[in-house]
Amino acid sequence: MIVGVIIGEFVPGVQPAFDTARFASVSAPIAAGLIVMMWPILTKVQYEALPRLLVTRKTLTHIALSVFLNWVVAPLVMLALAWATLPDLPGYRTGVIMVGIARCIAMVMVWNQLAGGDANYCAVLVVLNSVLQIALYSPYAVWFVNIMGGAGADIHVLYGNVAISVLIYLGIPLGAGLLTRALCLYLTSRDFFTNRFLPLISPLGPLGLLYTIVVLFAYQGHHIIHDIGPVFRVIVPLVLYFTIMWAGAFALVWWLGRRARGNGQWSYEMAVVQSFTAGSNNFELAIAVTIAVYGVGSEQALAATIGPLVEVPVLLALTWVALYLGRTLHWDRQSRVNPEELAGQDGGQRERLSEDTDEKRSSKSNHERVEETAV
């Protein structure tokens, strides 16, 4: 961010240089960064596991809860916070609202892994939110910005512009990720794909994000330095939003687990997935859409760009909070969603396998005791 601001303030010729080539009304270098930063994350999603993970009532219950938290509660919370903290800054308020309606499909997998959440269930929600965002982000933007956001005629968002931006900056990396995963798994082995190919392309995600942030702040450098007050005010609703949504979802799953009395449906792993999915956002999409709709030098784009600068440290701190609460609170027993179990394995066979394993362990223990006695 600092590098970008310095470039924008002291190297004014950088903006015309980036604008020499454009793609879908966005500077081509920025468009490339927006697409590249989402491709690796969407390649990691286990699309092939989705049909097998949608066959149990437990999974469907969690999906219903996640859809409610992500697509009903979260946008309304962000709308309320945006109005409460930015009532006199409609441009910045619109940018914050655009962040609130973009549900997380990328970084949530990182937070989930760090906090020890259920990876397979997280993958289900990532796929689901990816599909829902293509269908819902455009109408949500029109509703929350034009109607509930109090946008004036000069900052109204058009459905067609948003839909095109979503299809480009989410549809292209989503299709590329799906195609890349399918081809790699078909042409190589899963071991090669997981242990060699994914580590090779994974750095492109954060590198693309850092590149995009530097370029965006280079565009906005003069604006930021000479109007620093609104920039700091934008941080307030974002911090409140991430904290409120995360804490609310985490506490809800813990409370449901206490009421369920150990049926395995509301474990710590599920609380991690629900809380980080509800408490984080797809800032890549929000940045892309605000740039495409309002322009790279707009207040809306600047507000959306501040999103990842706030979200990353806040949610990183919340991963530590989750690990601490996982050790100190009384949780429902672990019940991970396992694609192999849902693929139709015979329950009796698994039970016999468990019994055989226990017998082998018992036999080994008895054998060791006999050897110790002989010695």
C-alpha cells in the first residue's frame, strides 16, 4: 500500500501508462492481476467431491445455515454498519456495501486450514458461494446500492455492468480453475497435482493480490494523501463487520452443539468453517466490480481496496482466537465430512475394519506384555 501511494504521488505518469491498454473498461494490467489472483484458489476447490458431499442431512443442514448467514444476515449487517459509520460519504459507503455482498470463496480456505476446520465441508461452501455469486451478486448490488444504500443518481449501479464484471472477473478464473483441475487430474496423478502442481501455482494468488493493491494505490496515491480522513473511517465498519459476523457465527454453532448433546453435527471443525465463511468476503470480486463500474480512481474502488488490508490481519488474529476457544470450550465430538465415507462405503465393512484394528492393537499389546514378562 505504501509503495503504491508513493508511486501515485511522485510518479504521475504511471496512470496514463497503465491506461494504454484496456480490457472490459478496466486497465489491462489491473484486469490481468484481478484474474490471476483468483485462479490458484479456485483451482484448489474439490469440485469432484461436491456430489458426494450433498447426500447427508447433516451437510444440508449446515449448507442451509451458511446460506442464511452469508446471503441474508451478512449483507444486512454490512449495510447497517456502512450507514452508521459513513452516513455522509456515499461513495465510500457504496464501496463498503459492495464488499459486504461479495461472499468469500478464496481466503476462507486459508483461514479454515490455519484454524483446523473441516476442509471438505469448506470446499462445499466455496463451490456453492462461487455459483451463487454469479447468480446473485448483480441483483444484490442493484438492491443494496440503489435502493437500500441510498445511492444518488451519480453513483447508481447498473445490473448489466455488474453482471458483465462478475462473469469476467469471477467466471473466467472459475472456469480456468475448473478446467485446470480437471485436466491435471486426468493427465497426471492426484499426488502430482496436490504435492507438486498446486504448490507451484499457489504463490500466484498472493502475488497477484499484492500487484493489484500496488497498482490501485498508485492510481489513488494523490487522493489518499490529500483526503486521509475518509480512508481511516472506512476501516471502522470493516473491522466491526468481520468481528461481529465471525463471533456471531462461532457462538451460534457452539450453542447449537451444546443443545444437540453430542450428536456430532455441531463440532469445533464446523464452527470454524461457518464463522470464517460468514466473517470474510470476496474482496477480489468487490475490487474488480467497483473498478469496472465506477472507475479505478473512484471512492468506491478505494473503499473496496482497503477491504483486504483490514480483513487479512483481523481474520489472522481470529484464527488464534478460534484455536484458543477450541481448547478451552466444551465442544460437540468431532464429526468431519469425509467424501470417501459419503461415496457409498458399506457401514458394516467400516465397523468390521474398526473391530479388526482394535483386535490387532489388543493382540499387539498382549504380545508386548508377554515379551516383557519373559524378559
